[in-house]
Amino acid sequence: MELEQSALMMEVEQVVNDGAKPVHFTVRADLLVLTTGMYVQPLKVTSIDLVRNYLDSYSDELIVEMQIPMGVYAHEVYPYKNAIDVMLTYTPLKEMGDTTDQQSVIKSELFTGTLIDKGSPLLEQNGFNSPSRMNLDLTDIATVHFQCVNKGVEQMRMMSVGQIFRNTTVDDAIKTILTWASQQTKVNGQRQVQGVTMVKSANPKPREHIVIPHGTRLMDVPQYIQKHCGGVYNSSMGYYVQGNQWYVYPALDTTRFYSEPSTLTLINIPKNKFPHIERTYRQSAGNLVVLATGHAKFRDPSNHQQLNHGNGIRFTDASKFMGGFVKLLMNTALASRGGNANEFIATKRPNGNNNVQLAPQPITSNSLEQYSHLSRAMGSTISLEWQNSNPDLITPGLPCQVLYLDTDQIKTLTGVVVSAHHYTHMQGKGMTATRHVTNSVLNIFVQPQDLSNQPTSTP
């Protein structure tokens, strides 16, 4: 069945007819040299490379490429490379042409900039002319890269904490510490991070003690509680700062799509059907619907990982050692394997040869952390390209479903967003180009068995 003849085409038409989206803009950068108080405005911002790894990181990796006259770079930027703030200003444009959209809001973001060092022209003197500012400006234009760090993250990653919580849940302990840290991070008197958005944990029972040792890095606290304080989630711990919020979530939980208020539906469109169309998404009652019109790639390493690392896990319940590990019968101590050991199989092997391995902590009462060790081997990854994207709409731990055509049926993969790579670049060439566009690659973690799903309907 062709896409035009399927029910997915109805959703495509709704997206296209949903109106213009705020994805057209021009970006300007301003550099503030803190030691001199001087402002430097680059000639152009040529690209912004933003990587958000929601599984293995806690903040953005942001690289900005800009063009600066060589003399300005050598005399006013490079000598003060350790004391530069970067201000990015996004000015919305209309869908057609380069006219500013007066109805949209201009957005500005302030970062701490770290120059990715390419050497000093003044010291190297590899040119033919005198290294004066004027001569260097006439000689060349420097392509400069800055790694930009969120001001709030910069402050929080230097914090260390320590506290004892009594008769409280792991949810409350994490929220309390992250909220306290958010209140301490201020730039120009304003809070950078406003609060914590947390998915309810799988460990709701209050614990008598939750001990966070003094000197623990703030950015390690959620993972410390996951590993040493009874656990939080059974499908890997995820926590991330994005925008003005902390997000705490089960990073590899593929079952949340039908229970969460905010979800993502990706429609996998054949690559050359609608290349680079301007309207590629719509929002409806908390559900973001995206047309993935670019390249797609699917990889399923779960079979190899289960063979090498196991599809099951075995450990002894540490709480039983304090009472109930053995029963006394006629002056004899009897221990039961079934009563003291936990054995869990995530997915049964088709041939019946289940690879159940001993846990890294063979004696523990933290079952959630042990089950999390299996989560990466229980799924596969599909990467989809979203053209003319809006990165702000993709939040950490966002539940997702992927719709695609299989012969004459519409099938579904259900999973969760584990990372996003957003690349903003200039549309057009030369110094006269002003419009920037963003393309994104979204990596979705899904369960392999979802590939055999029955037909489903469009959202």
C-alpha cells in the first residue's frame, strides 16, 4: 500500500494544514569578555550543534560555530578565552521570506563559553602580513567554536551535598535536594532552574533512613540513591536539566506511553516523499505528532547483549540475613533457595536456554537497581530524522510511539526517547544568508517484540 492510500496520509494532511510553526528564525551571537567588559559581535553564527543524551548525561552538549574577523579574534577574543560569556538571540522569521515575525517572541539565552582552542595567530605568525589587528582583519576570517554551558548547570555541577532523611520516600529525597540546589543557582538575581518534574518511582515505601554522605556531588545524588538507597526505577535511572527544569524519569521504560499526559507520536514517512517540508509537527491535547521525513535507521543488538550479558539475573535478598534466612526444624537450620534468592527473567529465550547470571552485587535488597542492569539488553533503537524541528518540544524521558507502514498495515513501536541530536545551520550560502533551520535526529528505545504488533490506528 502506498502512503497516499493509507490512514497515515490523513495525519500528514492534518500536520500540513495545522498552520505555520515557530521553526524559522535567525540567530545572532554576542560575546561578553568579562575581564575587559567589551562586547564582540561575530559576523555570523553558521551552526549550532546540540546533543542531548537523556540516558548517560545530565545536561546539554552545545557547540556554536561562528565567524569572527581574524584581527578581532586574535586581539580581543583569544587572550581572554577563559572569561567569555556567549549570548544567543533567536529572532523569529515568517514561514516565507526573511521578514521578522512580529507576533512571536524573541528568545535570548546566556551561556558560559569555553573556546575550543585552535591556537593564537599572534604567537604562530604563519601569515605574510604583520599581525596587527587591521592587517589580520583584512587577511582572513576565523571560524571559531565555543562550547556553551548553561549558567545554572555550571553552578550546580560544582555543588556537593550531604544529608540524612528519616522516614521519607526516595521521591521526596530527590525532589528536596534538587529543589534546594535550584534555589541556590541564580544569574543576575534570577533563578535559572525553577523546579523538578519527576516520574513517580517504583519504590513508594518510606525508608527509615536515606543517608547521603557529605561531599557527594550534587549531580551524583539521584544515581547514588538509585544504587545505595533502595533504588528508584527498575529500568535505569535518568535525570537531566533542560530549559528551566530538572527532569527525573525511568530512562528505558517502554511502557509509559498510555499512562503519561505528554507523549510523542512519530510517523515514519518514506525518505523522499516530502523532503524538507516546512510544517512537520502538530500538538494535540498533550500529544506531539511529528512527521519523520528524513533518513531512518533501526538496530537491534538485544540478541547479542542477552547472549553476552544475560536475559535474567539472580541475587540473594540481603534483608533475609537479618531474620528469616533459615527455619529451625528439629534442631536443624533449613535454608530455602526460593525464599531467600530472587531470580528474574526479563525476556525468555526462544530456544529455552535462558542466560540467568549472578548480579554484580550478589547479596542485596535493592532489586530495582539489579533489574535496571537488564534494561539495556531488552530493547532496540530506531533513529528518525525530523526536519524543520523544534527542539524545545522534546523533553527528557518522553514516551513515544512510532507508526510505520508494513505492506498494507500500519504498525506501532512503543518506546521512549533516549537521546536527541539537534543541528541548526544556515539556509543558503554566503554572508548575506540570514535564515537558520534546525534538523533533529531522535533516538527511540523500543522493545524488539513490538515489531510483531498487530495493525493499529492513527492518533
